[in-house]
Amino acid sequence: MATACPVTVPPHTAALFDYGNARIRAQIYWPGGQLAAGPLPDGGSIAIVDADGSIYAKVGWWRGVPGQLVVVGRRLDARAPPLRADVPPWQSYGRTDFTPSGLTFPTTGCWRVVGRVGRSTLAFVVQVTKRRRGSSP
């Protein structure tokens, strides 16, 4: 019997960085812990399905402590290659503050993502799915 994915659902808030603590926060804006890749009815997308079938999503981070953000991730519900994270140090805004990242999930499934800045960490779990053209978000 398959276990449900223990997704992280941030508190309902208007804050841009909606999950985390005073040292590190993330913008995990996908509803109900579900990251659905594919075209939205209006033509946009939350995440993109790449040619190799992997899923790419942008995630914003806020660093309340100085240092380089490092992001890692692994699938919880099956074997899969690790998450690939692109966190260019030249795109960080100062010693603290905003840092953009590009996360590539090699497969759909239940994923645990961990961001680290120095000794500070922040983890969240997301269910990654693909949406078919024309389906609801």
C-alpha cells in the first residue's frame, strides 16, 4: 500500500517567502504542497516539463544569515536520481537577502528539498506531478 506524501503546506499568508524561519525562508507558492508541471489554462506555468521528462521550477529563498545557499533533494517514495539545483552565487542579493534557484526534479513523485546556508537549514516536502494540456490546475 502506497503512503501519502507528507507535503509541506505553508501557513496562509500574503508574505512572499511563505515558509521558514528567521534564518532561511523559501517561496513555496504551489497550492497544497502539489507542484503540477505543464501549461496552465492561461498559457503560463508553475513548473516546466523539460525535453528529457524532468520538471523544472524556480524557487526563491531568503537568507537571514550570510553565506552561500546550497540546495539538495531526494525522492522519498521511490528510487530516483537526486534533485539538481542551480543556485548561482552571482545572483544573490548581498551577504543576506534574496537568492533565486532553479530546481530540476528528475521524476514526478514525493520529494524532500533541503536548503542550507552555513549551519542553518530549511526542509520541505513537495508532491511533483505533470498536468496534461487542458486539465485544471
